[in-house]
Amino acid sequence: MQCVIQKKPKKTRANFLYLSHRFFYIVMAVGAKHCTLRESSLMKCSLLSSPLYGKQSIHFSNSSQRYHQSCSLSMNGCQGDPRAPIGTIETRTLPAVSSPALAMERLNSAISDLLKSEPPPYHSGIIRLEVPIEEQIEALEWLHAQNHVLLPRCFFSGRRAAVDSEMCFIDHTTKRNGTSHSSSKVVSVAGVGSAVFFTHLRPFSFDDWRAIRRFLSKKCPLIRAYGAIRFDATANIGPEWSAFGSFYFMVPQVEFDELEGSSVIAATVAWDNAVSCTYQRAIEVLQATIWQVSSVLMRVQKKIPHSHILASTHVPGKASWDQAVKRALQIIRRNDPMLIKVVLARSTRVVTAADIDPLTWLACLKVEGENAYQFCLQPPQSAAFIGNTPEQLFHRDSLSICSEALAGTRARGGSELLDLKIGQDLLSSAKDHNEFAIVRECIRRKLEAVCSSVLIEPKKAIRKFPRVQHLYARLRGRLQTEDEEFKILSSIHPTPAVCGYPTEDARAFISETEMFDRGMYAGPVGWFGGEESEFAVGIRSALVEKGLGALIYAGTGIVEGSDSSLEWEELELKTSQFTKLMKLEAPLLTRREIRTINQNQKDLKTD
């Protein structure tokens, strides 16, 4: 099976960089044969003080901007002309096989044939070679088998098809040449290496969106760009997030698609002579990547041995949190308030006795996340951003748009009767209804600005998850053109559920108040495709790096009637899906060991 669009040719891993003055934003060399222009900017770093907390953060400013040839696994698509059409976009489907090992053999052979054959007569293009496997295999297991590969990687799992009437049903049917096959619904996708990536330090723009879209096609629906965007692109980038830039998307070089009833392993090659990435070089880099890929699958433990927490630090701490909530409520209670709601977040750094494997953590989260999205995004030489988020930002299928409002939180009950009582309490709570209505109406107005009609159904219901339950509404609309997708993304994000209302006032308050960089936490996480795109909100998430433990993020909405202690308890509830995987009791330590851990934590906070 083939679809073609043709036009006339026209241990060396970077640690968190806690430096107090200046540093270069560098991507390290990973091979001898490379084909990209990578931006390198000399950054100046200054420490800014928050009037409330004396917050320290890293501020980047481009004092000089220069481009040079550097080593990378692929090309940065943002450096191409976003208006120039791609010469060819193809998906070539090879005969199905019975196992991943046979699929890799067939894929290797097909890539060798590409090298031997006459190159396409196009200055740019993207070709996906895919081999169906007659067995459903978990994409996360395949990715876990690639843990030895030091390449960028990604994972995205949508909601299960078995959804109840309160959920926004998303049809993940793979469409080929205008037809649909129920046996080809995408369950989850994992990828290593990047055929083409997209990143920059400046905020995500319409041209960046077009740069991604030029590599996508309706006729090749599984060529997708997976990634994330910062919560606040205007905020200072913390060193722990520097590898992500303001946004980071990748079309995987080698990809494993878990479908309902079967699987697909694919390799993608992309080239663009305009940015010095030739067809020949792109195939050589792909071949170097695929030689590293293992076809021997490894089971991911769904239950991991508990690891002792050696140190745990909240930013802000409880006293600072109380002060922030008090200040927010003072502004909200004014007779003419400029702020109606603000979402304040907390970062929790945990250091454990044993390294945390982000994929094992993700597998454990997946067990209790049937109605949630799971994701993992890890640029080169970076920590892994993982999450198990219940919140959809939007799903586009052609011109149809689906979004949802989610707000208000309660724990699940230990019995059916108690669970029902807690849910009814949430439905009847004036404080939670106020918070929820702000989110729902804000999303409705933003959809109405670009859609011909908007339907809300249900208008208010309970969405239940294994550990928590929320107020929920589903919104549907129809875009006028597919170009409106960028407007939807840029206008809906950030929703009042993760920022507040009015948006700019809430964002300003967050910037002044919070003592850490949210990075991609609470930002859009998902994928762009030719026919469809889908984004979740990156909450219930963590940043994990070997040897450095994890940063766990959670937030809660502050409105009239909020109580700082109850909101703190909600933060604890939301982070519990991570902390439950670890023992809270540390082993007995010597005084010297305790002093060393405390000093290290202090250095991490202040450097």
C-alpha cells in the first residue's frame, strides 16, 4: 500500500546545568555523519528576584545569534522555509510479517534498497517505510527495549476506545486512501531518533506550525510530529528545561505503533537540501540509528520495587504556599477584581536511593490511567518529561474540533456509596462550580471565535479516575479551515484550568509568585498529523533524569472560597500517583549523610 504526494522540485549525557552567570545552549555531537544547521546562541543569564519570595530563575537573552554547522541526528525543520512545499511525501507499506525480528529484517532490507536506488528527483521530501506485524505488541515495551540507545525518544498513548457516555470519544482509526479499518486504531506510539525535529528558543509561532505541517499529509496519516510546548513561552527558561527550548517536536526515525489487534514498525527518512540535509546523508543517519534498535522485547514491570526517598523538597514550602494563596485571595476579593481565578503550582524534587526509570514509572501510571493520556518526551541529552494526564486540550479530525473543561477535584471513595456521596458533594459545591464554570465558558468563547457552531454536552458531569474525580463538560465545534488549528492551539492554551482567569492577569500573577520554571508542565503535549491532531494538557507530570531523581509537578485553582490547607491537600493527592511508587520512610542515615543531602538540595535550589 502506498500513498504519494509529489510536487515539482522547487557516560556523556548533559546534566541539569545550574550555572549562575552565562552558558551556551549546546547540543552535543552524537555521530560523524550529520546534516543540519543548528542554531547556537550565546545566552546571558541573570537572576531575577520575585517581590514575594526572592525567587531565582534563569533569564535567557540572545546577545548574539549565529548559525553554524553542528552535529545532530537530524535536521531542525524550523530552519527551512515554512512556505516551501515538500517535494514528496510517501508512505510505503511492505508485506506483513509475524514478529518484530522479521519486521526489522524487512525494514533493514528496504533501507538498504533506498541507498542503492536512484535518489528521488526532489530537493526535499519525507518517506515512511512501514512493516505490519500480525500481533498486538505494547509500544511501551518496545521503547523499553531501546533503553540502551542514547537518542531522543517519545511516547504517546491516547485514551482507550472503551469510553463511557461522559467521555469525549476520539476515533483513532487509521485512514488510508480514504478508507477506515476498525482493526487499525492506534493505541499508542513510541519512537527513537528524529527524522526531523522542530525547536527554537522563541515562542511557538504560525511559521513554526507551518514548518511542521509541510512534512505532513492527509494521505499519510501516521507521519506525525510528537512534542510539547512550554506553559509560558515568555517566562525565563530554567536550566532543567533548556534542551526542550520553547517547544520541541519530532517525527521519529524509527517508530513502533501499537494498533488494536496488530502492530507496525516504521522507519522515516526526511531531507531538505535548503538546510544542507541531503537525501543520501539522511538515509545514512537513519541506517546508523536502526542498527542500534533492538527487536528483542522487554517486559516493563507494571509494579516496581519501592525505592526509598532520601530527600524531598517542595517549592514552594507550606508557609510560602499559604502566603501565595492569601495574596491571591486578597486580589480576588477586591470590589473590582482584576483576578477571578489563578492556578498555583508546586514543584517537588525527590531524590531516591535507586535511579528512577521514567518508562517503568510510566508503565505503573498506565495501569491506573485507562481514561487518561500517557506521554514521554525526551530530547537529546535531556531529562524525560513524563505524565499521566486526564485533561484533553483539543482533538481535531479534519474540520471537527473536540475540547473539554475539567475542574474541581475530589478523592475517590473507598466504597460505592461513599464514592457517590463524594461525587454529589462535588456537583453541589458552589466553590467548585464557580471554578468549573470559568473554565467551561472561557473555552466556549474561544471555540466560538473560530468555529461556525459550538455544542456543549454534557454541560456538567462527573469524570471519574482511579484516584480522583472532577467536574467535566464536553465541547464540540467545526472549524472554517484547517489553518484555524493554530488559532485554536494558541487561543485555548492556557485554559483557566491550568492558568486562571483573566488569562493574562493570572499568568502575570504566576510569573511573579512561583519560584520555579513550569517548563512543559501544564503546556500542550501531543501530536500534529495531516488529517488529525490531538493535544492533552501536560499535568500530573514529572521531569526524570538518571542520577538526579525527579521533579514532580501539580497545581490547584484558587478562587473565592479557597482554603490554603485544603488546596495543599489537593496537591498531595495529585502527586500521590508518583509518590505512591516510593517509600516515604527514608532508611537510617548518619548525621554526615543527612548534612550532605541537605547541602546538595540547597545547591540545586540556589545555583
